[in-house]
Amino acid sequence: MIKHGFLVLPEVDQNELRARLGCQVESVALVPKCLNALNNCVSARFVSRFCDITRTKNGIDLGFGKITSKDLIKNLGQCKRAAVFAVTLGSDVDRLLIKLGKLMPSEQFVTDAIASALSETACDEAEKLIFDGISHAPRFSPGYGDLPLELQKPLLTFLDAEKTVGITLSSSLLMTPTKSITAIAGIIE
């Protein structure tokens, strides 16, 4: 069963934002202005689906293809089930970033950093709704370790992400909206 919906996001994590900006948040005067503009266009949504983890000779199968990633297999440990999910801040964030990039590059840089940090916050909030107190392994995304980005296409298809939350994938494996994240997290029983 596919579960999807909107996310109510708390304030952006200051540690994550500091890492994205590369400096103390307080030292960037544009943060409040950029955060306000971003908050006016974010439409955070998620989609998730639980699946069985089938061990194969060379890896695992999550129901949308055989995966040989040693890093993902290690991350999932002995889990027998997993949640596959995607989170997005929405296409209005992309439009804002494009506009700022043409008119105010410094604001675009700060807004992009905030949006990236907010994407991680959205994943944290989605995990709370998806797992609802169930123990789970840390999320693991295509592009981490040896888990190939090519997994994005079958993963997004498995989630029916284009229809449910509006995430599409380009031929170069970039997601639109750009502030979108996909992940897999094993359920610890």
C-alpha cells in the first residue's frame, strides 16, 4: 500500500543549515529574508511504501529490482522489511531558486542552502509519519556509497511518485523538483 501526504515542517535544523552555508547562520544577514521567501512557497509532501526484503544470491530484492549494493545490504542488516520513500519541497521552490539565480545570486545561494537543509528536515518528519514509533535503520539513498543513482527510476516508479507527489526523473537521473530526496530504511524487529 502506498501512503502519501503533506508534511508540516518545524524550523530548519540550525546545525544542518550551518553545514550547508559553511559558516555560522547568525553571520549571514540574508537568512531571515531568504527563509521567509522559501517558507512562502514550500509545499512539502511524501510518499512511502513498505516492502519485503528478499535475500538473493548476489544481493537483495525490494520488489522493484535486484540490488547488489554492499553498502545498502550492510545498512539493512538483518531487516526483513523496509520502507521506500520520497520527499519533496515542491516545484515552487525550484521556480524561486531560478528567479533568484537570475536576479539576486547571493539570495539564491542562501535560499538554496536553506532549502537543502529543509529537505533533510522534511525527511525526518516523513520518517516519523511512515514509521510511527517503529524502530528502523538509518535512511539510505541512491548515490550514497555504492548504491547507484540508476536505482532512482525503478524506485520512483515503485512509489508512483510522479502521480502522488509530482517527482519526475530526467535522463541524467536528476529529480524534479530538485529539492527531493528518495530513501530506503529497514524496519528493525
